[in-house]
Amino acid sequence: MELPLVVGVDGSDSSLRATDWAVEHALRHGLPLHLVNASLWERYEIVAAQDRGKRPSGQVLAENVVAAAAERARYRNRDLKITTEVVREDPARALLQEGEEASALVLGSHGRGEVADLLLGSVGLAVAARAHCPVIIVRGDDFSVRSGHGHILLGVGDRSAPAAVQFAFREAEARRCTLDAVRAWRTPALEALEHPLEAAAGRPRSPAEHARQHESEASARLDQALREAAREHPGVRVRRATVEGPARKVLVRRSAAADLLIVGAQRRPGHLGLQLGVVGHAVLHHAECPVAVVPQPA
């Protein structure tokens, strides 16, 4: 039985775009869609004694939100299996619980009541940082959200999870698009200086030679990270690239020409803080296309 694709909906324009994106993803992968609204409305809503026979307005609003999202999804495809749920719980906590039995979680880049700017909302950040299933934050312009570029982007770093690589290959295969796999590299400033032993032997290395060495190492690590998944998905066209510069800047810049950016995340048992890292934070806040954070099981 396929686990459902869970979408967090709150009635905002951002969550509606996330719903549209999730419909296409569910159809590509043959997944049922589960739309969830979670809020703590019952903690703040006071119902007068004489009105206790009526349903609280917060509950009515939540039910209307998921019903409208479901109707929107059915309009895009009538054959898609869709279920809805209203959860009386903190949104981040509820979505993390939903993620325990989900193929992935899909959220908008910001929700109702949050500043509608380029920055990721607090719920999305908390979920992406802690979920044990892939989390897709739908952001970027309409062209990338509609998968108009025909490319998905995979960031491969030292902490890259094999699960993220496998996710990227499966997604590229389902979309029949090109997978751009990128590893960023940098030459530490101290290594640009001559190594004492090399200098004593009369073989000082130039900064260019140091750079070539680091690029060669980055290329080898990139090939190693992709090897197994490439063998399992021979039909996927892969473009490999090693790029000098900070990984977060390289990926954000290249996201402008991608339909989906995929990064890995490690989950440390017993660690209660956010588990994303600098690169994960940067792309979730500033990428110009939807971002998938794929955790590696501990």
C-alpha cells in the first residue's frame, strides 16, 4: 500500500499553490492525496453557554479550508484519491505526526498571518528540520512550480544522504527530465600557501594546482555519491557539475533554472534542535524553485 502524499493547507494562497503542486506529484507517482488542516483554534475560542449547541466557528473555518482545497484538487484531476482531515493540534506537531505515515509532506512557503516575503514560515522550517520523511516546500515562480524548466537540481555535499540521491533519481525518472547533480568546492585559504615539505623539495605548488586538486576530489566524490543510483536508473539523464564557491550560494543561484531543488539532511537520534545545517536553511529561505529536504534514516 502506497503511503499518502500529505499536504498542509490553511487557506492561504501559498498553501493552495502547494496543493496544485502536490496534485501533479501524486499523479506522477500514483499516490493518494491527504489534505490536513491543523490549528489550535479551540484553545482560543470561547463559546458562550447559550451557543454550545453550535459548532465553533474555528472548526467550521478549518473544515471549509480543507473542503475548498479538496475541491480545487478534484478540479485538477477527478480520478485522484483524496482524503481530508482537521486536526486540533499545533500545526508543526500535527504535520510531523502525519509525516510518520506519509510518503512526503508538502507545504507552502508561508502561511496565513505570516509575512508574505521570500522567507520561509516558522511551521515549514520546523517541519523541514525535524520530519523523518521528505518535506517539499513549494516556493518560486509559477514557471518552476509548473515544472517548465525540465530540470531538477540535486545538491551533493559531504553530508549528502543516499536517500536524497535516490529521491532525485526517482523524481527525474518520473518527470522524464534531466537531473543536474552539483557539488560545490572551495580551496581553503591556508592551502594556497606553499607546503613546507614541497618547498624544501623544490616542488612548490601554485594556487591553480591546489584548485585543480580540490576540484578533482570534488568530482570523484560526486561520482561516488551518484554511482549506485545511476546504475539503478539507467534511463535518467544526469549532468554532473563541480562548482567553486559556497554550496548555499551555488545552489540558490542555480535554482533559478530548476523545477525542484533536492538536498539531504541527517537526523540525529535524541537531538531536539533544528537539523538542517547552513545549506538547508539557505535554500529553504532563498531558492527560486520548490525545495525538497530528504532525511537520511538514522
